[in-house]
Amino acid sequence: MKAIAISEQKVHWKNHPELDEPQANEVQLRVLSAGLNRADLMQIAGKYPPPKGASTIPGLEVCGVIEKVGSEVNGWQTGQRVSALLAGGGFAEQVNVSAEQILEVPESWSNAEAAGWLETFATAYLNVYQLADLKPGERVLAHAGASGVGSSLIQLCRESGNELTAVVGSGEKSEFCLKLGAKNAINRHKQNIVEEVKALGEVDVILNPVAGESIAKDQQYLAQDGRIILIGLMAGVTGEVDFGRMLMKRQKLIGSTLRALSPERKGKILQGLWRDFGDKFKSSTIKPIIDEVFAADDIQQALDYVADNKTQGKVVITLSEE
């Protein structure tokens, strides 16, 4: 089968060995489309190796058709179109995945939409609704608000009635987030985030993919018993933390990654997401926001586009026209 290979921090398609038969608890998918994520950029740059036992091929989410079903899999059959959350292997013609990590696809969704939602919505749901245990009436702040994870979280918070402030890098992205349902949007290049958020009022939960010096700043407008969920290192791996403020205000700083979690844990995340928001997905009240769709041969161009921070929503590559 054809799949992506990495060479000198770039990618290209090459022939790989055919996949083994799916294990008893797995299904084998023919990949139709695959979503791109910043984690893929980190892996290609040599900074984010796949978890032990996972495919070394990048790609964390796909839309595909079930071609084979493991002997212990119930409720799924060949020919069904599904979305899959992966630990790796998505940038390929085929992939094996635990049946716990697939979900049904609303019929009205395109293949691109079905490929560009699970990683970001699962990330938003895990970190804000499960780990931070977001309560009714609490307020949220999302750095990189126009990103795939940010645009997913905006929609979830809109539907759960939690006000969200989006931090973005341009006026265009501010408008995008406000139209999507953010209560406020702050342009980090033209506005002082700390002053702006303090004027709006303290927030209870912060989703932070930035790290670096942003954590100490976040603490300044984080409410009593507030939670910062750290999910990325875009601004660096070191920075200051105000331990005095953390102690006195009972603030929590929680590090989190989705990729290395077990299939069972990922299955519980997807079950919770579908239980709480499935009707909204089926009605397209909540749906993937697709920025650009690239042909498979243009995957390096697609990755460069994501690296340039130009996106408003998700970037997807098409592997099959079906």
C-alpha cells in the first residue's frame, strides 16, 4: 500500500508493506480522507515520536470504509463509512484501528468533514469537559481559538451555555471565532491579553496549547479554583509559574496528551462526546469547520499551510474520491 514516509523533515508517498489482518478487536479501513494536526508537524520534525506500539506513519484521524472486521468486533460491518481516532498511521491507503476508536458518520457530512473532527473535538472534550470538569456557568478561555481544537471547543461551549473568550492572531480570526459562537475574541498582536481578560472578568478554565511564558500570564486572570489545561508547547518547553498565586487561589495546572491514551480510554472519551453532543452532530448544529482540502499529492503543501498558522478550522487531505 502507499503511505507517507518522512525524510529530512519532509514527507513523500512511497510503497509500504501491506497491512496485517486486523486483530480480533480491530477493523481495517480503506482511507478516504485524513485530517492534519499540529502533532503531525511535530512528529515530522522529530519532536513527537509515536507511542510505543503505534504506527510510525503520521496521521491521527481519518474517514474510511470498513473493509475487514475482527472476530470479536460487534456492531460494525464491511462497507460502513466511519470516522477513526488513531495513534498513528492515518496518512496511508489503509489502516487498522481498535473498534473502540471509531464512530458513525452523519450521512450529510462529506468525507473531508468526517476526517477532520475526531482529534480536535475529542481533545476539546477530554480536556475541558472531563479533565477540567467544566461546570454550568463557568467561563472558558481558548488560546489559538481559530485552530481546529479552538473552533471545536467554541462550538461545544456554545451548545453547553459556557461563555468562551478566544485568543487569536488576527482580526479575521477574531471575526471567525465570534461568528462561530465565542463570546469575546482578543487579538494577541494588538491587544494586551491580561488587561483585556481582566476587564471582561476572570475565567475558570483555560485551554493552553502555547506553554512558554503564557502560563504565568494565564494565572493572572484565572479565577479561584481555576484550571489551566496544557496541551501543547508552541511557545517553548520552559516558563515561569507563580506558585504563590497557585497556592492562594487553589489554581490547577494539568498537562494532557490524547495520542498515547489506551484504546479503552479513547473509547470512553468518544462515548462521552457522543452521549453529550451526538444529537448536535447529527443535526449539524455542531460540525467540523474545514478550512482547506488538499489532494494527496499536495500533502507537503498542506502541512506547510498548517505550519504557517493560516488556518481557520481543519485542513484535510483526500486519498480517495469515493
